[in-house]
Amino acid sequence: MGALLLSPLYILLSVYLLHRLFKWMAACHGILAKIWVRVTVVLLYLFVASAMLVGFFLPNGKLERLMKLIGNYWLGVMLYTVLTVGAADLIALILKRCKRIDQEKLRSRKVFACVGALCILIIAGVSTYGVLNARVIRTTRYEVEVPKDGGELDTLRVALVADMHLGYNIGCIRMQNMVKKINAIQPDLVVIAGDIFDNEYEALEDEERLCEILRGIESKYGVYACYGNHDIEEKILAGFTFGGNSKEKVSSPEMDEFLEKSNIRLLRDEYVLIDDSFYLYGRPDAERPGRGIRQRKTPEEITEGLDPAKPLIVIDHEPKELQELSDAGVDIDLCGHTHDGQVFPLNLTCRLVWENACGYIKKGNMHNIVTSGVGLFGPNMRVGTIPEVCDIEITFQSVSE
């Protein structure tokens, strides 16, 4: 429904951008105003602008993957085209009301052509940077102290990743880079805080190869995961899901099997006691808890029956209920979901929505770390944010020491 409501806006913006492009072409050279040139431009424009929709209706296959990939690139390019052209038009409108500006020169074809060329350079530069930046996974380091006895452990090295979004944007190469970053940390434990998949299991680039790559993760205590809001089987178009409210939105059995073949243990509202030293609890997603779970446990129910003297680490896809988790006795809460906004200016508005949009905060006695994630959703780029693997060193220290 959301996609249908926003489709008129998308069409209007597309027409607006095409109109400005034609004006700029005419200002540059007369030949660019020829009808055959305009028809060619319209056809190319329609191809990229409709790629998402075409891919949505195509059957599974290479052509579908190509169209959806083009559509995801176009989402990012269009975002910065609208922002850049809109800003240029707004500045021009202001300057036209300024009496000190030579209005004749301001309205000249030469100035219009130069401004248009500058806009194209900005759009191309930002888009190229965003695409390349999204492929360089960084390592972000954190150090936290937990005033509890870690048994035989004085320290614990945890690698936190999230939001891999395996599918049309993210495939084998990105996972190889992620695994290299994780193994370079030499972690004791690896946790994946949800959104392993990008809604459509069929979108995986090469299932067997991906499993092989993920089995290459090296850690003392293994790899554990919880599911996120995209770890479900449903059709998606430009960020909007289809299927209706009557259909229960859950993960597919193939997703569970994929994790098992990748040596990743899925925690579904359950805990494990590792090395008799600390608890690790994996929460289902707050919005879509998954098959067999109608309503996830409350923070109080999570800690009920656990030894409060032992450290408790929780992985939860969305950074919600931070105060409640802290009050319940959770020591460390590891999350993803936000992507840190992924692209400018969403990285600014993201901080208005989440108490901890990305990074570290301490809530009472609980440490909360939110990763910006490894992968992408929608636009195939990152601007103003980074993909990352979090390297978390936890020091245990008994209060009695």
C-alpha cells in the first residue's frame, strides 16, 4: 500500500528531473535539443527509472537480479539528483530576488549550462563515492567492563556484525571481506544481530559458496545469531513489502537450513551458557518474531531463572527496550538494524528516532552497542556512514576483587 501511495510522488520527481535535464541539454548545445536525442534520453531514463518495478514482476533469474540491482543503484543516484537539483533551483530562486546580482547574466544560457554541469559532477562524485565506500568494511573498536565474575575468563573478545542483507546487493565478495575482518580480530565469540537475509531467499547469489565462506569464520566459542525484521520470506519493492496483513510474515525453512550449513547457531528467544562463564541470549525481532513465536519474552522473562552473578550478553536486532533490559539485569546489549541511516541525510534523521542510532551508550549498568552493519538495504551505497565489524573487548571483574 505504501508503494502505491508514494508512486505518484516518484512519477512527479522523475518528470521534474527529466524536465530539468532537457533544459540543461538545450542550454549546452542545439543538437542536444533534437527530437531523436530527447527520445533516446527518455528511453534510457525510463529503463533505469522502471528497473525496480520490472524486476519485481520478473521470474527468478539473472535478468531479475540485473534489473533489481540497477534499480537499487538508481535509488541512490535519484536521491542525490533530487537533493542537488532541488538545492540548485532553490539557490537560483533566492538569487533572482537579489537586486545586487546581474539578473541578465544569471539567466543566461552559459550560466545555466555551467550550473547544470556542476550539478552532474556533484551527483556523479557523491554517487561514486557512496558505491565505493559501501564496499570497504572497517573495524570499530570498543572496550567495556562488566563488574561480574567471568569464571575462567578475565576478558572476552566479541566480533559483532549485523545487517548483512544477503541478496541482490550483497553477495560472496562482500562476505569474503567480512570474514577476513572478523578473523583478523581473532574473536572468542562472533554474534550476528539480525537481518542476515534481504527478504527473498531466492535472491542469494550462490547459496553453497556463501555457506562455505561463512563456515570460514574462526572463533573459540562459535557463531551465534538472532533474526531481524528482514529475515522473512516476502516480496519487497523499494523498501515496501507485499503480501497483505493476513499472511503471517516469518522466516523460511531454507533460511534456517542455510544458517545450520554455515555453522551459525540461531538463538530464538533462548539462551546458552558458554564455558560455564557467561550467558548469551538471542531475542526474536520486535516486529516479526518468526515461526513458532507469537510474542517474544519481556526483559524480565529473559533474566528469570538465570544466575545474576554471571555476565549476560543479549543480541537483539533493534535497539529497543534499553531501559527495561538494563533494569532486568542485562550487562551488554548488542544490536543493529539502524544502518546509522546508511545515506545522507538519513544519517541525521536517524538520530531523532533511536536513543542509540549507532555506537555506544551506557544505560544504567548496561552497555549498549549498535553497529551500522555490513550490508545495505535499498540504495546500493553509503554516504556519511560506514559498513563495519565491531571489535568488542569485554573485561570481567568481580565486585569482590
